[in-house]
Amino acid sequence: MKINTTRFGELEVDENRIFDFELPIIGFNEFTKFIMLDLSKDKFFKWLQSVEEPSLAFPVVSVFSLGVDYSIDLPDDVVEKLQIDDVENLLVMNIASIPQENPQGTTLNLLAPIIFNLGNLKAGQVILSGSGYDVSFPLFKKA
């Protein structure tokens, strides 16, 4: 299927790779269909692109690839909504905020990761209440 995107132009995507967001991205409740774009195998960032809204795309990173001490305890209602039955099928990504004028100031939202169930293509953003994680974890150390 073809989707139009503001950032990447027209893309051919596999319908079997579209995630259904059972728990919407905060502030974007009306958009529930997203695809993960890995535009270059060498890139650290991936893009979470809305299938429904061409201008809606989020840069995402796996915080686990950074060696950060990060653990997630998912509430039962999240496990139920995403129909999680095997942790091996889970992918956890964090939305990055990249300041255009200062990319070195990039931060990651550790408080509200996006959980992907690769087994059934259900996903959602989860707020880790009481975790102590921040919405603006610096990606780069200051020199």
C-alpha cells in the first residue's frame, strides 16, 4: 500500500507491518495506525510515521541500545490491551525531541515509552507512573 508523508514523500509500505495503537500517543488520540520506518540500516534513529496523517512522524530510539539502566514494569491493563503473552515479542522505543538549532541537545522521553507487540502488531504509549524517569533524558553527554 502507498502512503503519503510530508517528511519522506510517497512510500510503499507493507500493510502487514502497520501497528494498531490500542493506547494512543499522548496528544494524538485520533491517530491509531503507524508504521516504523528504518530508512537506513546505518541510522541510530527510526521514524514512527502515521499512516493516517502525512505530517505526523516521530523520531524514536531504543534506549536499550544506549546501555542506560532502564527497566519497565507494565501495568496489567497495558498487558491486556496489547495482548502481551511473550516478552520476546516486545520492542520498546522512546520518542526523541531533537532541537533543530541544537541537535546535540536531543532528549528522550523515558517516562512514556512506546511498547510494540511484534507478535500481533498492537502498540501503545505507556506512562510509567512513579518510575522516576524523565521526559527529557539527554541523549548526548555534555562536554
